[in-house]
Amino acid sequence: MKVRLLFTMVVALVIMSALAGTAAAQGDCGTIEVSLDPTQGQAGTQVTVTATGAYYDNVYQIYWDSPNGELLASGRTNYSGEATDTVTVPTNATPGLHEIIFSSTDSDDYDRDCPADFTVTETQSGGTAPTVQQDAYTQARTTMPSTGFFLLPAAGLVAGGAALLYRRRRQ
């Protein structure tokens, strides 16, 4: 009985670790932080993309909407791991929420695709674009932090330990 429970806990931990690794790989920026100025504008707007915390003297690319999307710019980070580049929002961009993605690799050659939200606004008849306020969902949407890889298995261990204690007390 104890061996069966231990086996079940080990299998659950392995599955949770694999899932945590997949989630971290899909959206983990590591130490890279990306900011945009401005964060909204019409198609054709010039946007300054600033990235910090990247690997030093490394090649980067900036894409529109996906790492396989339109290449907006490329260059090399400085020796502090920082990059600043000016990109132009594609003229065919549709109004709404989009992502500008800073893509680079880290010291272990792990790809880091770090998105920052940009809202394309419509042009009013007077020629000026209305301001668009992001809703709470958009503001709260973030990728899993690099600590997520360790927190999920730890939570699994805590839950497994609690289940084991509960089971022992019932016997």
C-alpha cells in the first residue's frame, strides 16, 4: 500500500515537473524585461523598444505578433545586456491588441521570446487616434516567471505530503 502511494506521488511529481518545464519554456523571459514607448498608436507609429537583462553582446530580433512574424529590427545587445531600437508598426496592422516580441538567446543558447503589448488604434475622421485604455486582463497578462519552474513541483510535493499525512491519520 505504501509503495503504491509512493509510486503514485513520484509519477505525479514527474508529470508536474514536465508540465512546469513546458510552461516555462513557452513564455519564460528569464531576466529580460521589455518596454515600449509609446504602448499604443496607429499603424505606422514609431515605437522605441528597450530591453534589459539580456545576455551581453548577443544578437537579437524584434518581431510583430509572433517569433515567426514580420521582422521589425535586429541588432546586438551591448556589454550590459541592454538594447534599444526604434521600430515601425506595420502599416497593415489591424486595430486592437498586438505584441512586439524581443527575441534573443541566453548563455545556454536557450531562445527567449519576450513579448510587450502594443495597442493599434483606429484613425478618427479628424485624423487623430482615440486613446485606448487597456482592461485589467490585458494589464495582468504576463508570462510565467522563471521561478515558476521550481514552484509547481514544490507545490506538488507539498500537496503530496499533505495527502500522505491525511491518509496516515485516517488509518
